[in-house]
Amino acid sequence: MRTMASIEDLRQTARRKVPRAFFEYAEGGSYAEQTLNANCADLERIRLRQRILVDVSERSTRTTILGEPVSLPLVLAPIGLCGMQHGDGEILACRAAQEAGIPFTLSTMSICSIEDVAAAVAKPFWFQLYVMKDRGFVRALVERAIAAKCSALVLTVDLQILGQRHRDVRNGMTVPPEWRLKTILDIASKPGWALSVARGKRKTFGNLAGHIRGMENVNSLSHWIAGQFDPALNWKDVEWIAGLWPGKLILKGILDVEDARIAAQTGAAALVVSNHGGRQLDGAPSSIAALPPIAEAVGSSIEVLFDGGIRSGQDLMRAIALGARACLSGRAYIYGLGAGGQAGVARAIEIIHNELDVSMALTGVTSIGEIDRRVIAAM
Ligand SMILES: Cc1cc2nc3c(=O)[nH]c(=O)nc-3n(C[C@H](O)[C@H](O)[C@H](O)COP(=O)(O)O)c2cc1C
């Protein structure tokens, strides 16, 4: 992994190692991918302000998220089917995050279950919840997250209906999954991946299998899931979840100032400014365009987290400068996982960490608390 100099290097390696259908599932966005592309493009357009002759010999990237100390302001985002980028992907990514001193978030749609991950790692992790129509199942899932001692519940609020991803349609990543000859031949040409997935604990949705009567295989479960996203989801459900969950609640998927103001009044500990990595409403603003007015509107009433397009430490700095307390990373760590399992995720975190540290030095700041609009160059 030492020769991997950037997240782009990890991406290129993952592209070679992971079957195309799964790589493109991670890489792609919804419809014309305008919002997906804008997430990265708008971040890149923000120029950092070079400062000189400031003593930056003592620097620290340490900070806190929801009161918990972290080595840098980064969280691994919830990723559905993470264990299809590499066998046992959720466990490996969680271990890498915990060794690096940052939180990991397990998706409802993970391959390894909450219990699998809890048994395999040293510390508590965050759990991400989708509210399905079957509220009994949702309640049971929250109880399982409590039993596993998860340290925060991330309630995703931007997927009440699924945006179409054209690449998934073309690759047969549909309901039910289509096993095309092209996909089978592609998998046969990726023996390292096939071996890691074959050796992995599970091959289907770990949090669901065995918990829904009659639904055991990928086909029946993916049908169940497709019918379970709930277009009736509303703020009353947030109240209901807040009543079930005794710990810290995070609302993920907020892109509008009005919604952010309401979120701040729910008692949630944090919100995540996010467009689901450009996978839901195509044509929505980039996350970085949405961040400053939201941060300004909610002030210090709720912690503001951010995701969408983070591919470097410079990006992390840009988002923090514009009002984020910390950022979630999705694809950047998934590329690491596909490229090299746990070592690849560790490398992705290290790359972003080193880039953040050097960017701090070259913009003349020595602590995360000092990063604000003054590190942004006037354009
Ligand atoms: C392959 C993939 C699967 C995802 N699955 C979930 C999920 O299960 N739950 C969720 O809340 N967000 C999910 N997301 C969104 C991420 O948590 C995050 O918001 C997004 O990836 C951030 O953008 P980035 O990939 O540019 O860092 C997924 C994103 C990707 C790329």
C-alpha cells in the first residue's frame, strides 16, 4: 500500500481488483450524475490561501465529534453492500477506522451484521438506520444496535424512495440481481476478490437475513427491501426514533436551510449535510454549496457534519473552513477497501490525514479549531 500516493491511486487499483458491477455500484450516482460530479467539482474550485513564515512546528489534527476525541475530523460513512467490495469489508473497515482513532458507521444494508461487527472489533461503532415500512423490524433493529452498544445512531432521511442509478441497471445490479454471462466472466477474472468474498462471513444482507420470515436469499431480500422504503416518512418518525434511541442521534441527508432549522429543534446531536453522494436527487446542489448557509442558520445549536466529494485532506480542510465540524468519507475509503482490504482503508485514512496536516502547515494553522474562512483564498 506504500506506493499508493493518493485516493486516485487507490481508486485505480480498486477498479482493477473489484468486479465491474460492484465497482460501478460504488462509483456511480443517480440519473445524469450531475450532482455526483458537482460534489467533487465544486470542492476543487475552492482555492486555499497560502501563508508563509508562521511557526507551524507544533500542529495537531485532533478534535472531538459529538464530544468524543478523534485523531482527525473524519468518519467512515455508511455504505450498503460494503462487504461486496472485499469479503468482510465492514469488519475490516471498522478495524482500520478504530486503529486510526476515528468512528466507523455500519449501514443497515451491510453484508456483515451489527452482531458480526460488534464481535470482531474492539470499540463501539456508529449504526446507520433506514426507516422501513415494517416498523416492527425497525424497532428490533434499533434494539439490536442498543444491545451491540453502538455509540451513535445515524438516521438517514434522504432515501424515502430510491433514485435510479443507470450504471446499476446496465450492470444487472437490479431487483432481483441479474447474473449475466459478462458479470460471471468478469468475476472469474478477479480471483483475489472472489476468494475474499467466498471466505467472508456472509454473502447477503446480514442485518436482514434470518430476521424477516421467509426471506433468506439475495433475491427475496432485495425484493423485500425495494418494497420497504417508505415515502410516508416524516418528522413524526424522527420523533419516534428519538424516543427509541437513548444515545446520540444524527440526521443524515440534509441539504436545505429550512430542513436544517427543523432538524436543529428535534434534539438530535448532529446533522449531516449530504445529498447521499449524488445518488438520490440528481440536479440537487453539491453538498459543499449547501454547507455554508446551513452552518450559518443552525449556529452552535447542533453539530454540523458534512459529506459528498471528499477525496483528499485539502477537501476536508475546505469543508471545515466552510462550517463543518467533521466530514464523512464514502467512496474514498471504499476505494481503499477494494484496493487492499483493511490495509487499503488504513492507507486511505492515512493519505487524507497527511494531506490535511500538510495543508494546515501551508495555510499557517496549527489546530483544527483555527480552520475557518481565513484559510480560503479570495477568488
Ligand atoms: C456505494 C455506496 C453505498 C451507500 N450506502 C449508503 C447507506 O447504506 N446508507 C446511507 O445512509 N448512505 C449510503 N451511502 C451514502 C454515503 O453514506 C455518503 O453519504 C456518500 O458516500 C458521501 O459521498 P462520497 O462518496 O463522495 O464521500 C452510500 C454511498 C455509496 C457510494
